[in-house]
Amino acid sequence: MDSISCRILETYDQLERESLDLHALFEFAGGNPPGEREAVLDAVTRLVDQGFLRETERSDFYERTEDGRLAVIGPRVVTLYTREGCHLCEEARAQIVPLLGKLGATMREVDIDDDPGLHDRYTNDVPVIFVGSQMAAQHRLDAGRLRSLLEAAREKGTSG
């Protein structure tokens, strides 16, 4: 992914916002000279086409999708896609939480029923677990594999 697209996707975390307008994206991901504004507009169009951003009902505002978040997520962030009342999700959470502090990782839980795209994609597969942008498990968690992925991410982070 090109650097301007990465900057656009990372701006959502930087500003801690769910949606951003083009003016914010110009300011934080590109610049205001016409050539830089054009590069931001082109990147936004590509990101929408790739499914990393989606247009909102408000003119010139864009939301980052889960795919867009995963494209720029840190390698030691565990994402747990879940839904209310899922006993397999509760089991996975119970296995993940003790590993987080030991391996310098964090976790983000996402209820798939709050996002129509995630609901359609994962409705029969929760829990789905990602480590960074890599799918680590679905249905049942292999805690040993999760530990290995997190240890590898920690090693890469300290040697790189």
C-alpha cells in the first residue's frame, strides 16, 4: 500500500474518529497544495474501491472499514470478532486475556452484529481472531498458535 493511503487510514487512529471529512484528510494525510490535494483525492477513491473506506451520508465524509483498520493495525493488536451470547467467544476471550500483558499485546473486541459487512462475513464463524492483520483463528482458538504469533510479533518489534 502506498504511503499516502497508509497515512489516510492511520489518521483515523491519530484523531480517534470514526469518520473524517476530506479537509481533515488533506490536512493530516496530504497537504493543501493542489498536487497534494489531488493525491489525497485519488488515494481516497482507491481506498473506497478497495473497501478500506466507505462514504457516509454526510457529503465529503468517509468512514474507515474494519478492513481498512486491519490494513494498518499494529502487529501486537489482537482483534476478537464476537457477538453477544456466543459461548465460544467467551472461551476465546478467557484464553486471550492472560496472554496480552505477558506478551505486550492489546485486544479490541468487535461485535459483528453492529456492522452489516462483518455480520455477513462472519455470522457463522465467530469467534474470529486476528493478530495484527493476520487471521489467527475462527470457531476455536489454538492458544499455542496465538502465543507463537504474538511472540513473533514481539521479536520482530524488538529487532526491527
